[in-house]
Amino acid sequence: MKLPLSAVVVLLTYIVAITAFGTWLGRRHSGGVRGYFLGGKSVPWWAVASCIVATETSTLTFIGAPGTSYGGNFTFLQLVMGYVIGRLVVSFFFLPAYFRGEIFTSYEILQKRFGGAVRATSSGIFLLSRTLGDGIRLHAAALVLAVAAGINEWWCILALGFAMILYTEEGGVVATIWTDSIQMFVYLFGALICFVAVANALPGGVMGAFEKAGAAGKLVFLNTSFDVHQPYTLWAGVVGGMFLTIATHGTDHYLVQRFLVAKSQKDAQTGLILSGFLVFAQFVLFLALGILLWAFYEGRPFARTDEILPTFVANELPGVFTGLILAAIVAAALSPSLNSMASATLRDFYVPYVDPEASEAKQLRLAKRFTIFWGILQIGVAGLARDVESALQAGLAALGYASGPTVGAFALGLFTKRANSTGTMIGMLSGLLGSLAVGLLSPRIFGVPGVAWTWNVFVGAIITFVVGLSVSLVTQAKVRGGDQIAPA
């Protein structure tokens, strides 16, 4: 279908306004490389909280969470419980390490402990996983616009990708932080509008919809099964969700950068913990919206659950409200990782290995070029991701496989004194191969279904830690033995 003119005006106005605002804001706060990547460490706790929520929410949540409860129930909230617990772990065990001196990327911590090889490996995993995961996020946003407007998804991908590149390249991390803070309120407002619209369209209202959902077993919250093939159980949620959050918020530079811009460690901790409760509340809202949509459509099947909310927006809302919802979905999408990826490329690879004497001006020029480069790659991934059935689960699964080894490496660095670089590298490789073997590749290797994606980070981290520590102890014993024999 074609969007009404009023919807087009609202949507385009928002995209142009947020792009212009981010560009203008970033130019007002220059400050060289430090300002471009760290924002002068000037962000208060409430902005840290809101930008964390906006950063991790994305379009995958906006359209994926309602689709999850539409086709299932409320057991996804078990995973969000793990998110809250994981934030507490990161706040008290990881953040203190990040605020001992000034660093530009989270992987500098690994260099101090294990050397450049482990740092480069972890940063490389970050760049690869973020390219894949955020390319899928971009696809999800473009899918919404394509379904609502009835236009080719490629044009939507290009339009959103260009806007994302423009204000990130020009504005740096300051633009990302403050536009994220604004966009959290925009997409929550959009979700509330959609919730009210669906509720008003139901003869029995919200209570009637939830009574039907309860009778159909769709309000189930806890699943105490020990089946590791089920993604949403209490154990997969609490343990898997905790490890996933440690990965995303404790080691992944995309979100760690949000802490590094805070005024102080206390501001970062307050913002991080608060964000957990905000995320839990918003998931309740999105899942409840899915229940209302299930009642509205009487549970009829869709080709992809990600299409349910866009279909309602396109067919049931007046033009202005359609534009507002689409603007909210775009707001959830335009939370780019490009600045953090440029930071990792420049500080973890270019400066240490290519040009250690690079001037401030040269580093800033390269940072902007790296921003454009990664943006183009994410656009390409978004185009290739158009056949993904569930963007939410695909994005989280890809992130989980890549992040487990990095979590294991950070655990070896923070919680042991015996681990060395050789053991950590072998552990990380083992963690990646192990998590792939018991997950994605299990049907081909073992002939049985793999473990659910919610266990990916946990499996990769545990294997990395155990193998890494074991190899470290063995290699240290050989070195000590050699030292004793050599003098004779």
C-alpha cells in the first residue's frame, strides 16, 4: 500500500530532524579524537541510562518482541531477568577496571593483561559480530518501512543507512549519545500510541484480550524445564541472559563506550543499573502489545512474526499516527554502532600496528572514514538478511556466538592471575568452535538439534575460561621446568 501524505510528512520530518540535530550537536562538541570517541566524559547518569536502553532496544525489539508473544507467551521475560542480574555483575566487577585511567576501547584492558594478540582478536570479533548483528537491525527497520509503504526494501535500507552514516560520521559519539536519549522517548511514545490504538479496536478492550490470552495459555511467565533446546526457560533466561548481558554490556565496546563517556564511575554504574529496570518495563509493554495484536487478528498466522506490527500500523492507523509509529521504529533503528566500530578500528588496529605516531588530525580524519566504511558494510549485510525469519533471534544468536569467547577472555583477565596470552588465545578459539559445535552446527556434526541460542554466550565463555586456564597452567609448568633444567 501507499502511505498517506500525512504519514510521509511526519516520517521524513523526523528522519531529517534527527539527522540534522545529531550533526549539529556533534559539530558543537569537537575536542579532537577524545571528543569524537569519548565526548569529553561529560554525560550524566540519566543520559547514560536512556542511551543504553535505546542502544540495546533497536527495531529488533520493537517488532520482534510483539511477534514473540503473538506466537508464544511471556516466557521471554525470563531472559530479561537475566539482563538485570547481568548488569549488576558488570556494574561491580567490570566498570571499576574501565575507570582506572583513560581508555578508548574496552579491549585495551585485555592488552594490559595479555598483550596485543588477545586485544586484536577480541576487537576483531567485535567488529565482525557488530557488522552482522547491526546489519540485521537495519534490515528489520527497513522491513517495517517496506511493508508499511509498499516499496522495495532496498530503498529503505539505503535511506536509513545513509542517515545513520551521516550524523554519526559528522557528530561522533556525542551525536550518538544524545540522539539515542531522545529516540528512547520517541519509540516508547510510539509503542504507547500503538498499544492504545489496538486496545480501542478490540471489542472487549485490554481486559478482554488478556482473558482470552490467559485461557489460551499465552500469559505463562515461567518455564522451569531443563531442556537446553528451549530458548525461553527459567535457567536459560537467568543464566543465559546474565551471560549475554555481560557480553553486551561488560565487554562489547558498542555499549561499553556508553559508560566511558560518563562523568564518573558512579554515574556509569547508576545509569547501567537503572537501565535494567527500564528495559524490563519496556519488554512488558512490547510483549503486552503482542497479546493485543494476537486478540485483534484472532491468532491468524503470518509469513513472519516480524510483519505483524508493521501490518497493523499500515492498515489500521490514521495517516498521522502511522507516521508517528514509523518514526518511532526508525528511532529504534538509528542507534548506530559505527562510532564505536571506528574507535576499535583506529585504536586497536591502525594506531598500534600501522602508524603509532599518527597525529591527532590524521586520527580524526581516519575515524570518519572508518565510520563510513563500516556503515556501508552494514548496509550490505542488511540487504543479505532479507530472508531471515526472525530478526530479533537472528541478531541475538549471531552476537552470542561471537561474544562468548570475549567474555571468557575478560573473565581470565579479571578473575585469575595464572592465565597467559597463549592459553587465552587457544581458549578463545576453543570457545568459538565449541559454541558453534553444540549450537548452529550440532545437527550436522552430532545429528541432534543444537542448544538454544540463549546458551551461546554461556557455552563459549565457559569453554574459553576452562581451556584458557588449563593451557596457561600447562605452558607455565613447562616454562618453569625448562628454567630449572637450563642452568644444569
